[in-house]
Amino acid sequence: MHVSRGFHGRRRPEVDPARVPPGQYVTSDFPVLSAGPTPHTPLSKWTFSIDGGREPVSWTWDEFRALPTETLTTDIHCVTRWSKLDTMWEGVSLDVLLGMVDYDARYVLAFSDGGYTTNLPVADLLGGKAWVAFGYGGSPLGAEHGGPARLLVPHLYFWKSAKWVRGLRLRDTDEPGFWENYGYNMYGDPWREQRYAGD
Amino acid sequence: MAGTAVRGRLSWQTATVGPVTDETPRVRTLRLEVPDWPGHQAGQHVDIRLTADDGYQAERAYSIASAPGEPLAITVERLDDGEVSPYLTEEARTGDQLEVRGPIGGYFVWEPGSGSGGPLLLAAGGSGVVPLRAIVRERSRAGSSVPVRLLYSSRSWEDVIYSSEFGLPPGGVEVVYTLTRSQPRMWQGYARRVDDAMLAEVAWPASERPLAYVCGPTSFVESVAAGLVKLGYPAGRVKTERFGATGS
């Protein structure tokens, strides 16, 4: 550890440090990070599909929105170091979606409009830990934040919560997605500070 | 390309602050001397970690301002409510030590050959110019002749970073300014936020197969990237990097 002369920091006494993973700081804003232009897919053309099981399964927007939904309040952690506490979401649990698919794969590659992908273990999508979210803060999820729907996997760094998500590909092996191919961690646990490959 | 991925674990290294340059009243460039710096690509960033004497630490990421092959340098804009940027822009002095980790990022990078020969459009909002400056410098350093247009939006002339460097751009590089809040007397340039009409005038036609790099605050990046798509740029040829908050 190297002390930086004259650095004292600006601690936030109102923030519970137990809720902030190492190397993160709490913001009240909602920064945006993405690699290209924001896609705009009309709801009439939107589908969510899960491939790689015994049969491919797909939902139109109306079919998707007819599924049971949950609202949740959770903290989110971006690898660029901001964390945002008590964010409010509405979405469909991955337990519901994967429960309608016959499969035995251990990994998924989530894919999005614009070509973005990210990889996750199936186990991290089950057990009330992951959603396809379409509402944020009581409103429809804005396009810059991944609307009409994004993956929400708040226990992992937020790049795993793919914006503009359009489906999952079930896989037997863990294949890197977009940022993972550029040196970001295959798993991305903020509490173990797994930002980059090898962390 | 996957070949630019970070390999192995990136460890924290001690950096010594070298010469500092005040670019504007709010922006400072710091050279960081890192004995085992592995080198970087134009457009990448580094993580910076500061440690207080009681062990409290703060980390942030900053774009690299220097070209590959040049000493590592970052250019930092002071955020009034920031924690690390006020230290780097006001407190840190030559000889001080801090920690760096990097380089990081393999997508928003340029090297000779990126874009398969099409011209480069660089669009910067405020301190979003920093990684684009590294690209311009790398183009010169590598002897590339790819035509470059840099559209650079600042609040005022006083806020323009690298103004002397961009005042005499290398051959084949055009710098077009827009000053959104205040302009010098007799200002002949643009004086509004970047909009579709400005992009239509400044951006290379899509038929020339340009490659675009857009960096700045989210609102800037959203509008420029969307405007370029409207002009016919394929989304895959518009690379974006955003910072700051949307407030939404």
C-alpha cells in the first residue's frame, strides 16, 4: 500500500460501507456505458428467445409482458467503479423464463440488439437472482439504459446485465462475450473485485 | 479484436508523477512514470488508486492521453464534487506517488489499419477529447496518412484542451470546433451543440466508409452516435465511450 501524499478522500458517512464493494464509490446518478449507438427496436419486432435447449423458445413482446412479473429494489455495481444503491426495477424472473425451457446446459451467452453479448453461468440466473427487466423507477426502461428490456443480474458487475437483451443461447461451455473478449473477467463478482481477466 | 485483450492479471504498480501541464483552468495533464509500463494502445485507459494515510482508498479510471511509445500521461478534468480528480488536478505534484493498473480496454482503440483504410471521424465532447488526442498523436507517430476530422465541442474557448497542439494539426488532420456556451469575439466557428445539420457538414460521407470514435458525456455521445447512424454510418463503425451521468 502506497500512501498518496495529501490525499484524504471524501468519505460518505451516510453510505453503509458494507454495501459498497471494494474499489467502488456510490453515485446517485445513473451513468451510461455502451460501446456503440443506442439501438431502437420497435416492440412489434421485439422477441426474446432462448436457444440451445431441446426446443428453441421465443416470446413476442406481448407474450413476454403477459408473464408474471416481480418488482425489486437492489444495488448495482458497474466495473467503471460507480455503484448505485436501492435501484427499483420491474421484470420477469429468469426462473420463469428458463422454467419454460427443457435444457441441461451450464452456461448462457446473452445476446442483444447491436451485437453485444455476455456470458454467465446458468446457476447465476436461477434462484431469484436474475431478471429480464423492462421497468426502472416506476417507468418503462429508457433506451439509453437498455430498454425496452435488459438483463438484470445485480450480484455481478453491471456489464453482465446486458442492455437491449434479445435472448439467451444455452451452452455447455463458458464462452467469452463482448467485453470478456477484451480482457474483462469471465465471471465478474464485484465483492471479489473480478474486473479483469485473472482477477 | 480479441487480440488486444488483456492477458494475465493486471497488477497495481507504483507511479511517480512527472511533469504536469495545466491545459485549462480545470484540466491538467500528468505524466506518470511507471518503471514496468507494458505499453498501451491509443484509446485505452488506466485505473488510478489513491491511498490516504489511514488506508482509505479511492479508485477511478482515466483515459490515456499519450500515444503508444510515449511516456504514460493522463489528462484529468476537475469535477467539483469529485474525489480523485480534485486531488489529481490541484494537489498532486511532481514526485508524488500513486498507483496505476492497466492498460485497460481493447475496443475503443485505434492503430494503423483500424477501419480498413476509411477516413477517421473523431467527435469529442469536453474532456472526451483525451483518448482522441492519443489517436491523433499515434497517427502521426506511426506515419499513417489516414484522413482525420476531429469535431470538438467545448463550452468556451477557455475550456478547449490541447488548443496549442490542435492549432497546428499535422497534415491530413482537420480540427473543427464548436463552442456551446460562449465564444470569443469574431468567432467564426460553430456556436451550438452538435446536431444533425452540423454532422452532415463535418462528418465524412458514409460512402467513404469512415470509422467514427465518439467520446464525451452521455448526452453528447447519444446524439452524435444517433446522428451518424442517420447519416448512414453502420452502427458497428461508430465506437463510443461515455463518461459522466445522465441524471435519469
